[in-house]
Amino acid sequence: MVNKLKNKILNKDLNDKYTDSTFERIKHLDEYGNEYWYARELSKALEYCDWRNFLKVLNKAKVACKNSGLNADEQLVEVNKLSKRNNNANVNIQDYKLSRYICYLIVQNADPSKEVVALGQTYFAIQTRKQEKRFYQRKLTKQGNYTLQKVASSAGVKNMAEFHNAGYRGLYNGETADDIFKRKKLRYREEGVENE
């Protein structure tokens, strides 16, 4: 009984220490709502004390990215950041903005003996899967909208913009597409209203 209690407390402590929020806290959003992580913040979250050791993992992830047929330069972008040294001098240090995909590859190549790495592998795998589902849903929505447009056109609908707006008003309590885009702060017409 005592051992069960000890294990429960130990597991609770680990779960409290390493949670999804470990990676959510260091996630950033750009002005378009795209998420990214900074490599230096990720290295600390993954408990790498030495930047040089983390760079080895980062370089393995770059190779894996290239070997998967993706452009590594689109998945990580080098940036320079100001850092304050012990003597209060400001110096430029190298950092990277990382996509979710390259973060996934980083945790796959990180030190597997670290418990936080296992959590990172799970976190980025699940987040990547969620993104894949969103992309799939968007594809289905686009196909449905295309079919709807063809059927409406063949039925004699002349003003497609008004036709689609009537659909939005019916689904969104009288709001037009423009109203919905403004309320949700979406990039105009870049993403479908029903995808958000």
C-alpha cells in the first residue's frame, strides 16, 4: 500500500512537472495566427543545458526534414536575438523560429532518456495529427462548396455571392460572411469561415 501511494505521488509530481503546457507556454503566434517556437526556448524545455548539444539534435532534424522531401528553410528560420550577458553587455545570439513539424522532428531526435522528451514526442505527434485532421476537413469543405456551387449554378442561381451569404446568415444567426470574418479576425477570404 505504501509503495502504491509513493508511486502515485511520484507519477503525480512528474505529471505536474511535465504537461502539455510545457510546450504551450513557449508557443508563439505570428500576426497571421501561425504558431512557432523558438529553438532556445525549446532547448531549455527539453532540458538541454548546452546550446551546442541541442544544435546537434536540430541538425539531425534538418536532415530528416530534407530527406522527407520538405524544404528545411521553410520549417525553421534563423533569427538573431539580443541577449544580456553577466556584465550587462547586449550581444546578438543565434536562434531559430521553428514550425510544429520541425519541433516534432527535434523531439524525435532528442535524448530519449529524458522524460520531458517523451512528453514532447507525444505532444507534437498529437498536435501534428490534429493539424492533419483540420487540413482534411478543409479539403472536404472545399469539395462540398465546389459541388454546391455547381448545383446552384445549374439550378439557375445567378448571384453566387448573395447565395453563399444567405447560407452564412442561416448558419450564423444572420451574420454575413464579412461579419463572421471580422468577428473571428480571419485573414480576409484566405480561410473558409466554416473551417475555424
